[in-house]
Amino acid sequence: MSEQYFEHYLDGMFAPYPNTPEVAAARTDLHAMMQDKYDNLVAGGVSSNAAIGQVISEFGDLSEVAPLISFNTTITTPQKDLISAEEAHDYLVADYKARRANGVGAALIMSCAVPLILLGSIAAKLYTPPGASQPPDSAMAPFGVAGITILLLMLGFGVFTLAITNNRLKRFRHIIKGLVYTTTEAKEEVYKWRETHSNRPGILTAVGVALCVMSPIPLIGFTGVANEQHWLPGIGVAIMLSLLAVAVNLFISDNGARDAEKYILQEGPFAPEERSRYRMLASLNIAYWLIVVAVYIACILAIGANIVIFTPIYWLMAVAIFYLGRTYINRRHFPEDYSF
């Protein structure tokens, strides 16, 4: 009971100071001194409450005890808030939902051409005259209009999802920017979250890579048995794009799976001394994927349906370049291989 009480008390006492190794060492030393004093008082017959009061009276003024722990009280930072357990939990939940929503948004953007392709294949199956390779334009027109309409809706909803999701995280900017101090309750909330959400970062990415590798199989299979069934390759293309969209969803959902926890704990690349470097890497991360998605959309608009032939190679190269670059930077700057 006393140890937890002293932790809470020290949270407030050291709130104005930066989360540096020197400050952490001073806090640890002071906590040990307070606990030793408490134990001695209790062993001497003093009640627990009276012992806590006496310890606080003796060690409660940091300016007086600073010489005992070799601490410089003039080192301060701008005023920051203490992050509570409830706020830590809310941020962890919001980040979890945001990553999944971003994955869905990106998957919708990538697979927006699937309905158009499927409807074209259905039209080819239903209305292609015997001996012809495609149905008449009059039969294709309604399917084309419907497909393009669905394409635009999926594209718009995907972009909207990405925008609204990131907007909902704005209320946690003070955590992301490191403008908080982590309390003991917030740390305990992170540890509980880890126990109940024991997903292993990397597994979803591995599944996504496997889906990318297997994505051309439906197209190859349907093309091989098509013969006179000219509509079958379109089904294969639609399945391929769907598998790639699921893979992209998994990549985005898995990327940074532990970042929210590290933001709260202020460890790894989110420690105060590493934050400036991390902000640069995070900006490069976001810019990279925005460029990848923008180029893909531009290719769809410029090339049309022929883009599906190059889609597996395009996304495999995009993912490979991203992870090779991230691995290089992690090994160079973050030996513990933190993701960014």
C-alpha cells in the first residue's frame, strides 16, 4: 500500500521535469529512501498511516531533499499533463480501431475496380452472342454505369474513412507529441492491455505477404481453363485484386501495432531524446504510402482495366521497398528494432 502511495506522490512531484535517465534515477533513489524510512517507522511500532504522513513530511519537499539524491531542480520543461489510466485506455482503443479502419479504407481504395470487373464478366457471360468475344455495347452499358458508380462510391468511402479516422485521433495529440507524463496507473493500463491483446506484430504482415504471393493463382487458373468462356479471366482478376486488398488491410493493421503502448510508456523511438528523429521517420512513412496509393489511383485512371496485370508486382514492390527501408533504419538507429 505504501509503495503504491509513494509512486502516486512522486508522479506529481516529478511532473515538471523531463523524462530523462537522470530524472528517473533521482526518482528511484528518492522512492527507495521513502520506503526505507517507512519500513523503519512501521518496524518501530508506528501505524501505517502515521508512518506515511511522517515520510511525506520529511521527504515531501523536493528542493530540500534534492542534495541527498544529487538532483538539479532547475531543469524543467513546459507544463505537461499527467495521463490517467482512463485516458491511456481510451487512446489504446482509439489507436486499435484507427489502424483497422485505415486498413479498411486502403482496401476499399485498392479493390474499387472489383465490382466493375465482376459486372463486366457477368455481362459477358449473359449477353455474349455465340461465336462472339464480347457482348454488344447496348448490353454492357448498364453494367458499366453500375460498375463505375460503385467504383466511385468505394473510392470516396475509402478516402473518407482514412480522413475521418485520423481526425478522431486528434484529441490524443498531446500523447503522440509527448506532452504528458506517464503515471503508474497508465503504465498498469498498458500492461493489462498487452495481456488482453496479445497479438504478435508481424504475423498479420506475414499473412499479407503470403496473400500477395498467391494472388495471381486465381487469374492464372481461370485463364488456363477459359477456352471460349471469355468471362472467366475477369473473375480471376477480381479475386486477385480482392486478395491484394485484404493483404494491404493486414499490412496497415499490423504496422505500428505496439506504437500506442510505446507512446504512453515513452520508450524506444518515443522516448524524449528520440522524438525528433521519430517525427521525421513517421512523416516519411505517411508520405510514402500516400504516394503509393496516389500513383496506383492515377494508373487506374490512365490505364484502365489493364492495370490489373501489373497490380501484384506493383504492390509487392511497394511493400518490399517499405519493409526493406524500415529494417535498414531500425538497425541503424533503433537496435531493438522498433517500428515507425
